[in-house]
Amino acid sequence: ITGAGHGIGRELALKYGSLGATVVCWDLNPQGNQETVDEIMKLGATKAHAYT
């Protein structure tokens, strides 16, 4: 998901993660991107990756 570090991209990543999808997050902001991945993992997802 492009722009997963904030806004609509983050919301989409969190939703897909909560549904059990493997989520690949891309964002120019490494901190925000990693925060999104951390939140996805807290929801019980097993596969989420951050790339910048």
C-alpha cells in the first residue's frame, strides 16, 4: 500500500491487516511507515512489512 505511513494509506493498511492479509507498506516517511506496521502487528496480523 503506497502512503501507508499516514492518512488513507494507513487506514487501508490497518483494515487489510485486521482481515488477515499480508500487508506491504510503502512510504517516504520511515517512522510513520514503521508505526503503521507495528499497529498492524498489534491487531494480530502475522505478515506486515515496511519499505521506504
